[in-house]
Amino acid sequence: MDARVPFSAYRCEVLPQWIDYNGHMNVAYYVLAFDQATDAFLENINLGPGYVEATNRSVFVVDMNVTYKREVRQGAPLYVTTQLLDCSDKKIRLFHQMFHESEGFLAATNELLLVHVDMENRKGCPFPEKALNRLGEIGRYHHSFEQPEDVGRVLGI
């Protein structure tokens, strides 16, 4: 477990329907689990479904990078940690780490770029001041952590 990262609200178990013909969790379900961890982080900073309904604004993922470290199989208990890498008035950059809860190994990572969007015109817009203050508070704490190894990873052969 990476004790440097304080936010870890998302837990799940690898479901039978998540298993592919190789006998391990299919890549699509890693993304699903990371997406649910993103939702948990957004809910924590009051940018979840209630915010979208009340303001007609939301947060969209515009880019992501997933790294698969070790396979996980049906029934594996997982948890995801979330580190805020950076934010601006309209964007958030997050880094998730997925761990096997009982065996402790790092299974996968996910780096995301999200943008705050006005749902009416579907364009980026500034976060509300309250959210920016909360992100600033989290960012000050998370910036004191070492960046995980896979941050900013570029694909290549």
C-alpha cells in the first residue's frame, strides 16, 4: 500500500463478467474501476452527480494513460488511491494506483486529465470558487508527495 496517498474511497472485487478469455480482468474493467475511483474523488470535493444536477456543469475526462502492472483474477479485492497531480481554474490532473487489497501488490495505474464543462454549451469553464479552494488545499498536500514512477509516461517501443 502506498501510504503517501491519503485518498482511497474506492474498493471493489473483480466480478466474473470482468474476466476475459485469458482468465484475468479485461482491460476495459480496469478503466471502469478507475472511472469509479474518479467519481469517488469528485464526490469528495462536491463535484459529483448532485453538483451536476444543481449547476448543469460537470467534469469530463479528456485524456488518460493506463499502465497494467500485474494481472488480477476473479474475486480479487481491489482498492484505488488517488493523488491530485495538478489543477488549474478549469482542469484537474489525477493519478490513480490500483492495489490488490489482500496481497498488497500494485496492479495498475491511471493518469487522467479532466476538464470542467458547462453542460449547456459543452465547453470548458472555470470551477466554482469553493471547488478551487478545496482543490488548492488538496494540491498543497499532494504536491509534497513524491510523484509515482508512471506519471507522464509516454508510449514507445
